[in-house]
Amino acid sequence: MLKMEHVAVNIGDRIVLRDVNLHIKPGEVHVLFGPNGSGKSTLLGAIMGFNRYKITAGKIWFKGQDITDMPVDARSRLGIGIMIQRPPTVRGVSLRQLAAICARGDISVNIEELAKAVNMDAFLDRSANEGFSGGEIKRSELLQLMAQNPDFVMLDEPESGVDLENIALVGEAANRILERKNLSTAQQRRERIKAGLIITHTGHILDYVPADIGHVLYGGTISCNGNPQEMLDCISKYGYQHCIRCSTEGGGSQ
Ligand code: ADP
Ligand code: MG
């Protein structure tokens, strides 16, 4: 689904990421851990193609196509979607209009129904994100993602600023977007296509969305890969320093 090889990313003249390698297969959900400022949002933004992030080396492929130099709207049409950490207020454009733009004329998309699923039906005719609380902004982003229905879904700290009551709702919506539900047989799980990359600090989202592989971003690059829950336990206990030790001791595979 997504492959990155030796990718380096600059913001202005500053090197934020270097030599990033990542391979996400169809049906897989990966989790990205890393301290504040380590470049997690930069990595997601570079995959989406936001022009603030300059890819200075390496290549990104999506569904076998080289998207390294592709503009953001073309990547979105190919099936990449993102829930950004701090989306802007879009004054004068209602949440309903924004969701309709995300749906790109797909008449099977019922915006009212999707808005109800994330408890945002009362917000549809307000300017997108204007005066929304932290949790409302996250639910507004989820509504737009559901309307877009991308094959590859990136969630940047979906649970931050969301109170405990709403965490379950955010988790359910993320599961719905990733089609992680109602897959009871091994056959159904094998046929699952939708893939994702989730940034989480607290790991709360992992209580709802089962993840397959975890990575740690440290020192501008991905330094560890492993079981997401074990990594989260390890980071909570020993901190990110442990990850450097792990990667410098060779391997970097666990
Ligand atoms: P994370 O999501 O892991 O907290 P970010 O990707 O947001 O980290 O940021 C990585 C680094 O890039 C940080 O040091 C941050 O200050 C810097 N950065 C992010 N956005 C900008 C920007 N627009 N201009 C300059 N520096 C930026
Ligand atoms: Mg971030």
C-alpha cells in the first residue's frame, strides 16, 4: 500500500527527517510513537504531500505508484487521507460543505448519517472548526475522513484533547474508517484492504483499534519496529532512551 525508502524531509532549511524506511501492506495498521518534536506529524504531512514539507531525498510509493512529487490533491484522489493534529478554522465554509467536498460527489455518502455517528450532526451548518472544542475538532476530522473514504488512513493523535466519554466514539469511528470491524474469519481479515498509520502518545486508541506493527521515531528517523502493545509498555516503563539503545545495539527490529 505504502512504501518509503531512504526519505529525508526538510521544513525550510531544517532537516527534520532522514533515511526513513517504512513499508505498510494492505490491511495493516501501523502505529508511530516518538517524543514531542521528533517529526511524527512531519512524516504524515510528507506522505500526504503538504507543501511545507520538502522531500529532499528518497522515494514514496503508494499502490505501486511513485507519489514523491505528486501534489496533495492527486494523492487524496489516489486514496490517501489524513486526520491532522491541529486543523485550521475554515470560516465561511460549513462542515457540511467541507464533508461534501471530501465525498467528491459520491451519492452513496450520507453526510447526515456520518455526522450522527460521530455526534456532529448539530455542527453541520457551522463554519468548519470555528469555536469547536478539542474533541469536536477531532470528530469533525473523522467525519471528513468517513466522507472521503480513503484506502490509506493517517490519524495524528486522534485521542488528544478528547475526554474519556468520547474516546470510545473516536475509537469506533477510526475502526469504521479502517474497516477493522466485523471481520471474524481469517479469510475476511486476509481480504481486508484498508491500511493505516496512527500516531499516539497515550496508546488509548489502541484499546479500540487493533494495530499490527509499531515504530519509534527518534533522532529524525525510525529506530525501532515491533509489537505495538509491547513497545508502548516498554516506552511507558523505560522511556524513549531505551529505543536508542535498542537500535544502536544492532538489529533495530525489535
Ligand atoms: P511531532 O509531531 O513529533 O511532535 P513535528 O513533526 O510537529 O513533531 O515537528 C518536528 C520538528 O519540526 C519540531 O522541532 C518542530 O518545531 C519543527 N517544525 C514543525 N513545523 C514547523 C514549521 N512550520 N516551521 C519550522 N519548524 C517546524
Ligand atoms: Mg505532532
